[in-house]
Amino acid sequence: MFWLLDYAGGFFLSYRDATSGGETYGAGRYLLDTAKGADLGADGSGRLLLDFNFAYQPSCSYDPRWSCPLPPRENWLTMPIRGGERLRP
């Protein structure tokens, strides 16, 4: 997870899961982004609330002219996350 100083500030989280490359974009998806309204904030206990229903494909999944940050290895999940935006069949 990264803290953004520019581009509306807030957190940014990129991840891969077991759906990457099949049901979702192979390089992964993004979850938190203040500029897109997907930052739900903290739950009052000092922890961040993650709602995978807000997961979305990066811009580079739609147009090769875009360059997108890839999820670091520690953000690769072995389970499928079927919430959020997925590829069309």
C-alpha cells in the first residue's frame, strides 16, 4: 500500500489474486484510490477498511499507451477475490 502525496492524496493499493489472468486483468487490480472515491477510510480502531467490491482494473488493461504500477509480491493473494470489476467474458 502506498500513500499518495499528489493525485488527490490518500492510499493506493494494488493486488493480484487467483482470478488474475482469467477473470480479471493479469497484472492485477487496484482497490483504494481517493480520486476515484474508493477510499472508505478507517474503522475507528486504527485499521483501514477494505471493501473488495470497489476493486477496479488499471487503465493499462484498456489501452496499452498507459503505464500502470504492478502489485508488489507481498500483495499477491492465493485466493480468488470475485468482488469488484472483472473482465468481460
